[in-house]
Amino acid sequence: MATEIRVPTLGESVSEATIGTWFKKVGDTITADEPLVELETDKVTVEVPAPASGTLTEILAQTGDTVEVNALLGQIGAGSGAAAQPAKTEEPKAEAPKAEAPKAAEAKPAAQPAAKSGDMPPAPSAAKMMAEKNVSADQVSGSGKRGQVLKGDVIDAINKGSSAAPAAEAPKAPRPASSEADEAREERVKMTRLRQTIAKRLKDAQNTAAMLTTYNEVDMTAVMDLRKKYKDLFEKKHGVKLGFMGFFTKAVTHALKEIPSVNAEIDGNDIVFKNFCHIGVAVGTDKGLVVPVVRDADQMSIAEIEQEIGRLGVAARDGKLGMADMQGGTFTISNGGVYGSLMSSPILNAPQSGILGMHKIQERPVAIGGQVVIRPMMYLALSYDHRIVDGKEAVTFLVRVKESLEDPERLVLDL
């Protein structure tokens, strides 16, 4: 009896996902709870585990397909892969031409490379060129990830004389030679659902909020000295390294208590003030920017904040963040300094009204007490929604963060 593989519940307000990567192919032996396929939602990537052991007998949703919750993805049959493999290995090669038989004149080769690689369909630009140049699947070797055929592979096949038809058609191409050459070096890749969501949210924030940025700089000497003095003892006691994010997060929560409008959001004609501090920490991953949330950071110690940020950072990089880890943030911190950024203006994480941008620590000459000295300085940038945060409040908020970092005892004494 076959066991169905279906899209699991994806979290609050998430009703659909995009098929990312299948880790198994038809005929493979499956173990219960083994990851089968990766789903990309608006916020996180989810791995679907095998509901039972057996053999993967059918894949019904392919990479790039959009599926809804509870949609059927495939089926698992009883037995081992050795018995099922011979019958299924012919499936991609036999069914793809069968499906295209009524349209033989159109000669859609897009399905044929998938039969060859067994893992990935050709890139859209490659499939288009194969159809235009009448290049068959067995004439092209894929050089992309998991054997995917890229546009360059099709060009190589044409240049090597694999197909006489494309060579004859080349002079008829209406595009200039320079454009044709440039096109051969391009690769068109569909945006992931996560990247589409990032793009939409950032643009919506710019279109909706009256966004403004104010800047300041902070002398990091005191924090760096404190960190250097206690980092070994801190790591030994708490099991996590003492970084800068703990200090910045704590400094932000102190400033938010004093300037509550920066910790608020607009809902229609109302302003909703958050009497708690859920701090989003922007993390860059291979698949895009995600913002996991440190909940109730104002009630945590610096050690607890560092532990939670460490947990969320690992989960983000491994693609293991849950929906609960991503929701409910009231303010965001973005650290472009880890990539070497000296100055930037961060974009709001809607519907939040404030985001703090951290930057690279750089030694610079500064005037202190009438003398020029060299200090490790960092530029800070606060982008805020001017609809509910006045300039005076924004500047005061940033000054409070600066004061806490230049005199970190304030954070311990809650001053």
C-alpha cells in the first residue's frame, strides 16, 4: 500500500510554498523521517520528512512548482529500491516524450535534459535556446548543480558542431552579434520565494513609511576593553562567546524604554505601543536575509542574549529556523560591519518604526579633552518612520545607545 507525501502545515498565515530541492529520486530507498524534499515559504525553508520507510515510487511536484498546504507531493511504496528501480528508471525517458507526442512539431526539449540528469530541469534560458536551435537532450552535457543544463552548455554544444541546424540558423539571428555573445554569458535564475518576499517587503517599506535616517558615532574602547578582560571567563561560565551583539541589544532595549515611539507601529489610524522588546537580528544566509527574533530581550541578561543570538544564528545558517523564530519583532538590529561596511542607511523592517545599523569598527583620530587621540570608532545609523517618530526622539534614542556603549556600566546598573 502506497504512503502519500503531503505538504505539512507551514505556520500561521502561510498557505503555500515553492518546491526547492528533492533529496531523493524515483526508485530510491527511503527511511522513515529522512528528509525528502525542501520547501521554500515566504519566511523560512522547511524540510519534509518521509512519513514511512519504503521506496519513492512517484514524484508529483517538481522543483519550482507552487504547492498549497496538504498538497500531494509524491508517494512511497513498500519494499526496497532494488526491486522498484528497474521499473522506474525508464519513467523519465519514456514519459517525457509521451507527454510531448501530440506536439512533436514543437519539439520541447525542456523535459529531456531532466531525464538525462535525473535531478534538475534545464535552466529556463537553456531550455529556450534548445528549442530555438533544435538541440536534443543527448547532445548537451549539463555543467550546473546536480547536472543542470545551463545556457553556456547549449552554446558549447552548438559551437562543437553537435547540431547542424543551429549552425545554419546562426546567420539568420536578428540580434546583433555583440548581443548574442553577451546573452551566451548570461544566466537567468528564477527568484526564490524568500527573495521575492524580501524584495516586496523592502519596497513596501519604502513606499509606505516616511523613512528618514539619523547618524552618530560611538567610541568602542570601553566595550572592547570589557570584552577583552572577561571574554575567557564569560565563555567558560556561559558556554558562548562574548560578542558585540549582546551589548548592542541591551543598549537598544534601554533606549526603547525611554523612547517608546521607536518601539511602536501604525495600525490604521492607531499607534500601537509595544510594552516589550522583541529584537530582530538580521542574519545573512546563502538564500537571503532573514531576521530571527530575540523575544523579551529587555528581560534578559547579556549572557542570555548572546546564547539566544547564537542559537538563532546557527538555525538560520542551517535552514532550521521555525516560523515562531521569525515573528513578532518590534525593532531590528542589522550589522553590516561584519561584511566591512563603514556606513549605510538600513531599510525599515515593516511594520516596525525603527532599525539600527551597526558598522565596521575602525581606528580614527578623534578629539578628546582638547587632544587628538586614536580610538576604535563605529558609525551608527538609525532609520525610523517619521510618521510616528519625531526627529528629536530619533536623535535622543541614538544618543542613549551611544552613551550606554561608551559607558557599559550603565547597562549593568540599568541607568
